[in-house]
Amino acid sequence: MMTDWRLDIFDELSSTSDHCRAAAESGADQGLAILARRQSAGRGTRGRHWVDPGGNLAFSFLLRPAALSPLMGALPFLVAIAVHATLSDLLPPQTDMKIKWPNDILINGQKVAGILIEADSSDTPWIVVGVGVNVASAPILPGRAVTCLGAHNAASLPSVEAIAHSILENFDNQRSRFEKAGFADIRAEWLRRALPLGTALAVSRGESYIYGLFNGLDEEGRLLLWTEHGRVLTFVAGDVLLTD
């Protein structure tokens, strides 16, 4: 499924996802993408503020599936693969870039990109996907290891607009793959690009964290964690931290 993407570019917005969401609620068609050269109030997952000092990629795009399910279940993995594929082409082949469940992109264990997905299940359902990539600089985030593409590529990087277009093209390819072959094929591709099995993780459950080793995904994309007590726990959601 190839989408007729329309990329609108702004010098500054409070949040590309908020702008895209407002457009969705006003009846905008699928294929709208909003890019801001700077965000003043970008949002990350779990209500975090996404810091944008400028020079980085911040964009969001609108989907209008006939029904939210089953696309919503696969979407974090589709987008993560698309972002990983795009960024991989911009960096030296030996760069250690991996996906951390479900859709954070890491270089040497440091976050370089994040994805935020929001949806509405009204009579005309919509999904807004927000993508942030540290291209030129990495913000300082207490307790979080972050990096940027520029720190790993001495050559000149393409414009943020070109990176956004590449992500959208890769996303279309992965969505078509999902619609033809189902989630099992996407799951295998995601695992190929993910942190290695056995990576030490801490996953939030309620107010505390559970420690263990990454044990892959189940058939529905839920995180599997092998704990020190020899049990494999399944997580549908939760903050995931590297503990090595």
C-alpha cells in the first residue's frame, strides 16, 4: 500500500503531533505529514517532554485505517523498522544501532530516535504517528543516555525533510509487507533489528521495575522477560531500561 504523502513544513510548532491531531479531528485525509524545524512543546511517551533544540527531525503523519485493529497492534513495530532502516542507511555499516521494545532506536545503547502513537476510535478513526530523531544534536535528559546521528557520521547528513520522506517510504513498504504476510513476518524483521536476546533490562510494572533478560516477543508483539527466578513474564506496556 503506497500512500500519497503530503509533507507540510513549518519553521516552528508547539507539537507536530498536536497539529496533526487537530487536522485529523477537522477531517484531514490520510497521508498528511507535518514537519517542524523546531518544536517548543514536543511530547514523548508516557507524558514526557521531548526536548527539541533545533536542527533535529520532528514530524508526525496521519493514517485513516478502515478499522484500528489489527493495524494498531503492529504499528509500533512497523514504524520502528521503518525508522531503523532509514537511519541505518545514513550511518557506517559497523554502527551498533538497535531497536528497544517497542520502538525506541538506540546507537551504542543511547537513544537517537523515539516514536509516539495516538489514535481515536470514533466513526472516522484516525492514527497520528510522531517521530523524533536527534540529527544534529542530543538534548541533555537527566537519567537518560542520548546521542545524535551527527556524532556517528562525519559525512554530511541529508536534510530533515529528506529523512522524513525516506521514513515514510520505508513505512509504506513495511505496511504493505504486513498486509500481505501478516505480523509473523514483521515480528521476525523487528527481532533482526532489535537488541540481542539476553540483553539485561528493567521493565516497569506499576510503581516498580522488574529486572531480567530480554527473551524476545510473543506472537502478538508483547515483550518477554526472563527473570532471575526462572520465569518468563509478558508485558503489554511499560517503560524499558537497559541495565548493563
